[in-house]
Amino acid sequence: MPPWLPRAMVSALALVACFMLAIWAFQQLIGLLLNILIAFFLALAIEPAVSRLSARGLRRGLATGLVFLAVTIVVAGFFALLGSMLADQIMTMVENFPSYLDAVIKWINRVFRTSLSRVQVQESLLHSEWLQRYVKSSASGVLDVSATVLGGLFQLLTVVLFSFYFAADGPRLRRALCSVLPPRRQAEVLRAWELAVAKTGGYIYSRALMAVISGIAHYVLLVILGVPYAPALAIWVGFVSQFIPTIGTYLAGALPVLLAFTVDPWYAVWVLGFVVVYQQFENYVLQPRITARTVDIHPAVAFGSVVAGAALLGAVGALVAIPATATLQAFLSAYVRRYEVTGAAGETGG
């Protein structure tokens, strides 16, 4: 046996052990890393507002706190409106449940020539085995739901704390990062950071502006049709359609269509038609004009980035895909050299 072989074997085993340990540590920390990624993009999104406030004489920490307070008030108001609407709808459904049940029983008796009554149906439901099993499983799942809620609150607190520190200590963080790099690399890092702030902030600004316009347009329609909860539905449509990628439009339009159907089925058709027409107006007229000065991404590239982000990181990847793609596109455009298209190539494309 060569004298170097035992040492080589020990070194190989040590490297394998370190590699396995690194994989295990990464798997354990993947949740924290995703939270930090979300916090980083959130900090980039609010940094323009924080910089404006700090330029007017406010301390950066206080400016960051004021921005977070404003965001918290907006989000809390959004969920309060939706919660009140949902609570009212549940109360209405509970109050009208006997009449709904009577109508269903009458239809069954007429179609199938049966003689059912509400008392029979209620007794059969209360004494059914599947209901008892459902109650037991729900009781046992209360702890799981509580653990999930607590875990979600802890993750939200983690994201808020990291994003606050990233935004409040942005200049110090940039200096600490650039201090370990040579001067040429420092300029590139600062340029990439500025592009990320501009594109992420521009993405949030453009989406917020389009959400306001969409909410106002749908609010006017819902008020004209007399659909209940028009303010809450308008806020729902504006927020969900703009800040949930790809499927947000369909999720946003489903709720007002359903509530309009409860008033009049033809109102649901009107709302659905308006949602479709407005979406085309937004895609081809409104969005190009707004995003031309903020985040200019081809729709196909935006859709592909959302799909790729969702495949890699799930919902988190879908949310940060578009600002990340815009940042990468802007950064590459500063370093990729472009040439004039020749006549033959231009004619081929025409």
C-alpha cells in the first residue's frame, strides 16, 4: 500500500462528510434563505420611498418605520374590508340556509317523486357517520392549524425584521459589501444594486398604479349594477389582479362574478365581459404606457420568468420573478454590446 493512500482516503472521506453536512445545512436553512430573499426584494421595493424621506432630514431608521407603518395600514385595511365582506356573506348564508334547503328538497321531491322533509334531512345529517368522523378529524386538526398559523406569523415577522434592517441599513450594507471588493468590482456592484432598486421599485409603483386604476374602473361598474360590497370587491380586483402573477386576473374576477350572480345572472355576464374587455385594455394600452418608464419586459419574457420562478422556488419565485428578471435585463443591457442590423437580416425579419 502506498504511504499516501491512507491520507488520501481520509481526505476523501472528510470531503464527502463536509459535502453531506453542507447539503443537510442547506436543506435545514432553505426556509430562512427564502425569507431573506423575500425581505431583500421588499427592502429594494421600499428603498426609494425611504431615500426620499431621509433626504428631507429624517433619520433612515425612522423613515423606514414610517414606510412600514403606511404599508401595514394599507394591508390591514385591505384584509379588514375583505373580512367584513366575508363575515357578512357567511351570516347571510346561515340565515338563508333553511330557505335554500327547502328549495332543494322541493326540487328533489318534484323530480324524483319522493316525500322528503327538512326535519328528516337534518336528522339524517346529524346522525350520519361521516359527519361524526369529520368532527373528530377537525378537532384533531386544530393543533395542526394552530401550528401552521404560528409558523406563518413567525415567517412574516422574520421577513419584516430582515426587510427593515436591509432598508434601514442599506448604505452601510453596501459599504460593507464593497469593502471586500477591488474598486472596479465595487462600481459594478453599486450599479447592479441601483438597477435592482430602480427596477423593483418601478415594478411595485407600476403595479400599484394599475391596481388603483383597475379598482376604480371595477368599482364604477359594480356600483352601477348594484352589486353589494362594491368597495371591497374593487380593492380585491385591483390588488389580486396586479400582485398575483399569471392567475391573478382569474382569481380577481371570479369573486365579483359570483356575487353579481346572486343579484342577477345577467349582471354576472356583464361583470365577466367587463373583466375580459378591461384586461385587454390593460394589456395593450394601459400597461405599455405605465411600464415604459418603470419595468419594460416583453409579456412572453414576463410569463416565462414567472413560470421558471414558480418551478424553482414556488410562490416566492413567482412573486420575485418579474423584478428579478427586470433587474437582470437592465444589468445585461449595460454590458452587452449591440450592433446595427444588416439589410439582409432586416429584410428576413420583415
